[in-house]
Amino acid sequence: KIFEKVRSFVDQRSASTAQGARSIARISACLSTLEGILKGSSSFSPFRRHAIAFSVAASLDPMILEDVISTDDLLAVESYLKDLNHFAAIEETLYHVCDCSFLYFYRDLFPAFVQSLYKSSQGSALTHTQSVLSALSDPERIISRVRHLDRSDSSGLTPSFCSYQSLVSKIIQEQYVAPICELIETDLRFAVYSKNLDSSKRNGNDRFAAGVRKLITAPPLYVCRRKIDIKAEIESYLEKTFYDLSTVSLNDCNNYTEMRSIANERFGLNLADPFLPDGSLDQGLDFIDMLRNLESFVSSYNYNMIEQNFVQRKAERGAKSLRTLSVKSVASSLKQHGLGVVSLTIDVCSKLLSRQIALLLDFLADDSIKSLLSKELRWIGNQRKEGSNVYPFSRAIEFTQEMKRVLEQSQSLENGLDWCRSVITEMGNTLTMARMVRTARRKVLSDEMPFLSPIDVSGVRGKDQGTGKSVMGEKVLPITAVEVEEHISAVLNKPDPDIVQSFTGVLKEALLEHEDSFMSGFHCMLPALCLCWMDASLQGKEMMHKKNIARGGYYTDDGFAVGLAFILSAADQRKMYDRLNWFKSIQSKYASDEEDLIERMTAEEKKKDAKIAAAKQSSWFSSSAVDAVEDSDELKNLKMMEKRIEGNRREMAMLFFSMNEATAFLRSL
């Protein structure tokens, strides 16, 4: 408005007179320039500001000052120019005013800054995280001016700035990102392990998820030329944590899979699947570690002949599953440690077997046991003279009770039949360990067969027509298919020398060292051992169904059958045991008990039917009368006895079948 007066005055003077035409033209040009600058762009660079100031100074002619512009107008123009300079340099001014480079000297306060930033961002709708991180990035301005340190060729940054950058990133990671990750992990675990929650707790969790989701979906943060993506950092943390914990305990894979699904649903996190198996890997137990403490292994593991693996008798403290050792696991260990472990295993098994046989022979060398076995052996001889070739079940019960009574009275024998049964079981486990190693060795060799180079055997051997001896020369006879088949059959049918040479003489050497043992009467004690094993096996299987297992519960124990088969075969008592016809006696005993039980149950069922018929006649509602008649106590006891007899028969049948199967691979002994 001030210069509009000047413009109208200049136009009037140019129209009325020709005096001062040069000054008028100069003032008119400056006014045109000033109008063009002021009515142009809204940004005012230093060049444009200087042009405005020059145009204003050139327009203030002395003859105009007297008539048009007053002193107040000049002061106003000066004030406007100053304000224009201030507004034009507002960015530079703010740059210098908001410079937080001084924070470099207060690096010890950075953790407190970031921690308070994390706490304030949880309950606030607006976050100032990026502004604070930008303030922490300002020390770059003074660090970059350091001249006495060389810059890196790749990034162009000084070592001091790189160290400061690492410091700030570490603080943000520990004080801002890590608490968010731990908070989300805790919420996911709480959601999986406590599914039965009331509505108030679920609503609180929903509000928490909404607050944390705001932090996750926020734009990436930038500090010290680095980009920090909160969502990517949380996903990386959870993936690493879930994978590490899944490898430690594979039973929790399902829980972590559910956590990944909940994280995607509640927080929008896309976690990668680690593709870990839900069960154990092929190599569970390390064979070398097990071999170092083989005696503890055979006493704490049971052998399963059907699956050919060892199953842990009792789980370790805190474990959720039983550990197993299979042929595949042993084969994996042999591939890792080499086949030289096989000979070492046979040697260790032989030494352990000799100690176990020595313990058994010491047990049989006791005078009370020798007396009892000799008495039983004479009774069996008398029964055979009378024509009875079946060892009765009642005699086995009497022998068991008498042996328990003798063992209780003896001071040298405190453990009794259970101890003897456990020693025989450990012997069987030792033998089956050697068998498993042999099978694993053959598996390793069979797996390596496809990698062998083919050999042409068409012209390897020939026979001289005159002497019939094998010669090497140009004229040879090819090997026929029959000869190749015979050679392969001889190799396959050749007994494994590892077990034959290691175990055939162990028992004989032990018998020579313990001449006072009554090993010839061992078969007389076998029925009592079978009954003892049956009771222990049934008790172990019943404990498997209980929640709180007071004693060791197990579902398989075929090592006892293998141990019995080995002793009978190595001590040449198989025929004497077969003459007892113990299995036939067991079958006839349970068959007679079952027939008697069926007769008693039939009589009780008739009594129950009579009660039902009487109840129907005395009541209008026949269905309710039938429901009102319950089984008598005698009938309930008979049904329980039927289940017990069936369980005993099944256990004894499995024992005899296992003994026959064990005899098949111990016949070479």
C-alpha cells in the first residue's frame, strides 16, 4: 500500500510534465521490479530479498520523500523488510535453534530417554518417537567435522560416528525394541497356556493388543542414517526364540505353532514356519555316551523285541516323554564315529556280561539256594519216575513261597527273586545291545553298497583242464551264476564272529571260576522266576495308567526272556527245561481256572435273571425294574478275576513267545 502511493505519484508526474524524466523512469522500473517480485512466488530466496531491498532503496528518491512517503512509512518499510528476512530464513533459524548436537556429551542419559519414550508411547495416542530419535541423530553434525580421523572408503563415515551409531542402535534395541518383543511373547504364551479366561480378562487382552498393534504398524524409525523397522525386529526375535526353544523340546512345537497363528491374528505378524519335526530325530541318544556307562543303561532301559529298540524305564525329572534307542539311532552314531566302535562295543558287552554272570553264580552258590534247588531237582526226578512229565503250577507257587521264606531267613541274601530277575534282565539287555550293534553295522554297510563301483567278474578265475587248479591267464572260464549264488549265500550265512567269539566262552569261564555254584539246577528255579516276572510286568503296566507313578512303570521288558534263553542255551539246559513242560502246565492251569470261573459266573447270571423276573412281576415298569437290579458282589469279583486271568495268560504267552524268538538268534551259542 505504501508503494501504491509512489506508483500513482510517478504516473501523474510522467503524464503532466517532462521534468525529471530520467529519475521518473528509474523509479518506475524499480517499482515494476518490486511489484513483480512481491506478486510472484511465495518463497523468498536470499537473492530475491536483496532484489527487494535494492528496489526499495532505489525507489526512495528525495523528491518523492517530501511529498509522498513520510518518516513513519520508511520505518514501516524497514520493519517489513526485517520481518521478511526472518520468515524467509525460518528453516535455517529452526535448524540452529533445534540443534541437539550437545546431546553427544550426555550419552549416559540416552537409556533413560529411550525408556521413558517407550513407556509414554504405550498409553498415548500420539507418539514423539521419531522426533526424539532425530534429536539423538543431531550429534552427527559435530562428529562429521572431526578432521584428525580418516574416513572409511566404503561408507565415507568416520570411526567416531560409526561407534556413536552403534551405541545409539544398541540402546534403542535394548530399551525400546526388546521390551516390546518380550511383552508380545509373554502375551502369546499367556494366550496359549491359559485358554479358559473370563470375559473381563479377554477384553483387557484385546485392549493391550490394540495398543501394541499401534506400535507395530507405525512407520519405520530412522536414527543415525539407519532404518529400524519395529515389525521386522519383532518377527525376527519371535522366529529365533520359537526355533531355539523348539529344538530344545520338540514336544512344544504344537504350542509354538499356535503362538504363530495368534501372533498373525492379533498383531499382524507373519512368522516363518521353522519346519521342525514334532517328534524325535533319528539320532536321539549318542551311542558313545551310552557306551561309557553301559551298566547304568542296561539297568534303566527295557528292550522291546518286536520293535527292536530300548525304551527308558522311567523318565528323567522334568521330561515329558521317554527316551528310546533304536537300530536307526545306533546306525547314525556308527556313521558319525566309524565302524571301529563295533569291536569296542562287543568287548564292553563281554566284560559286563561276565560280571553279571558272576553275580548270578554267586547267588546260586549260596548254601540255602543250593539246598532248595537240590530238593526241587530230586522232586522232579521222583515225579518223572512216577510218569508225570508236567511241572504243576501249584508246585511253582509252593517253590516260590518257600524260596521267599528261605531268602528272608538268610542274612547273606536280602534281595531275593526280584534281584535275580533284574540280573537276568540286565544280561538280556546286554546281549540285545550287542545284537543291535551288529544289526546297525549291517545297515550301515547295506546303505553304502549302492555307492560301490561295479566289478566285472566274467573273466576273473579259470581252471586248468589237466590239474583242475585255478590259474590266471588269457584263457579262463567265466564264473557261472550258480557259483556266484553259492558264494553270496556263504557270505550271508556266515555267523558274525563278533558275538560268537565274545559270548560263547563267557559262561564257561565263569563256571570254571565258580565251581561251587549249583548251575545244573537253574532250570528248577525258572518257573518261580517266570511268576515273579509276570507279577512285576503286570504291576509296571498298571502304573503306566496312573497319573502319579510312585514306582517305575513300563510296558515292555523282553530282556528277561533273552537272558533266560541265553542261560539255557549256553549252559545246555534247554532240553531239561523243555522236559518240565512249563508252558503246557500254565495253559492247563489257566484253562481250568477259566472253566471253573465260567461255571460260577453262569450260576450268578441265573440268580440275577431270577431277580429281574421277580422285579418285573412286582412292578408295572419293566425297564426301571431291570435297571434297579444290580450285579451282586460275587459277580463283580468273578468279572475282575476273569480279567486278571486273561492278563496273566497274555503275559505268560508273551514271555514264552519271546523266549522262543530269542532262542532263534542264540542257537549259534
